[in-house]
Amino acid sequence: MSTPNNKLRLGIPKGSLQDATIALFERAGWRIFVSSRSYFPGIDDTEIECMLIRAQEMARYVAHGALDAGLTGNDWVVENGLDVASITSLTYSKQSRQKVKWVLAVPEDSPYQRAEDLEGKIIATELVEATKKYFASKKVSVKVEFSWGATEVKPPMLADAIVEVTETGSSLRANRLRIIDTLMESETQLIANRAAYADRWKKQKIDNIALMLNAAIAAQGQVGLMLNARKADLSAILAVLPALNSPTISTLSDPEWVALNTILDERAVRDVIPKLKAARATGIVEYPLSKIVL
């Protein structure tokens, strides 16, 4: 049970992930209110204090105890080499629900085909330490320069190649760059300060946040489907539903009828409902889902 002194200091990633993170928290049950004039957003939970922090710096502040927990990519945890507790992975990003990739890219018309071709060349990136380790593992000597942004425009005048994060590759293609290798995949993680996570109350609060965020992610792209069927038609109706879904079947007051309740991929519903109707299902209702607790 919480006391008035129990507060969880939570870091929200500022920048490209900010809007997606706030939207995810809203689906999970927390409303976060951001002001352009403050780095301390409001939240409708008196047990949480939020702070906007760049994802690149999140692991440092969590590791040092300035924050109890925060959301950042595992790429920045690796880059900073800091000791934090990884609570859960949360596969969402600013454009999609897929992992992002850090890739080695070169100009389309350059002769470089692999990392080894870049011996003695200049590599621009924000992910400096991981890039150095990557080339060291291949025994390729390069000069890695920190890029403050707009990394895609630096080759070929300011750098021979770049290591950059991408979701779809569209920005790289727009800047006439081609990918020659992938250094790592990354996804958002909920991380925690180890001392904070050893505290019973804070651990429970962090675990509850992880549970609800994962439930909100699991519900994305899914819908519920309810319908009624005669027992005589049940086999044909079950054959229509995707094989991985096991519907809940309940008896109705009429012993000849049953009710079915299942979860489907939203994209499949347009094909499934006409087939269910053809199989003599009735009372078909599709409804949205906000959370699925697995």
C-alpha cells in the first residue's frame, strides 16, 4: 500500500519517441500532459512524477538514480555501457510497431560494398561507441566522428559512410544512400535503477506499468468478435476462424444455440465476417480492444 511519500520518478523520452510514448501510456490508462514550457509533464497518477529526457541520456540518469525508471532504446543502453535493470521490451516506435535498425550506409554510387572496404575512411554517427566496437571486431581501422544530426546528408563530402538508425529505409533512399550492413536491432525498453527496483513499492509500481504497457501493445491491431451459432453449424463456423485463435464457447438459454467470443487481427476481419455469415453465424459484433493481458 502506498504512502504520501511514495513517488516513482519516471523518464519519458523526449524527441522522436515522445508522441508515440504518450499515446501508448494513454492506451495503457495514464494520461500525460505535456507543456512546451516545461520538462516536467503532468500525469493523472499521484504516485508518478514524469520528466522529459532525451532517449540518448535516459540510461545515464536511471543508472545514477536521478530517475527510478525510464523508457529508452536498448541501443542507448548498449552505447552508454551502464548498469540498469531491463524490465521489459516494448516494441513500438514513432512510425510502426517494429524494431528499428542501426545500419552502415554509403552513397549509392560509391565503390564500397562491405565494411572492410572502408579502411581508413570517415564514419559519421550518433552511435559512436557501438560503431567503434563494430569496426574493431572486423579489424578495420576507421575514424568515427560524432554527428549532431542530419547524418544522412554528410556523405560523400563530410564523411565516407554513416551509421544511422532507420525504420523503413525511406530517408536513406531519399538521400541516395544504400545499406551495406546492419550493426544492431533496437526496440524501446522500460529500464529501472537497480536500487529503486529493489524497493518493494517501487518494484510493484514499475511492474504494474510494464504489465499495462505490454497489454496496450498486445491489443494494437486486434479486435474482439462475438457471434451466435446453432450447434449444428458450429464445425463449419470454427473452420472459418484463424487456426491460432481458440474462441470461448458459451451455451445460451436455447440448448440448440451457442455464443462464441474470440480475438482476431483487425486486417483479417473483412475476410472472416462474410465467411462467418455464409456459415450461418448470426448476431456478429466486432468491438475494439484497448488492452490484452497475456
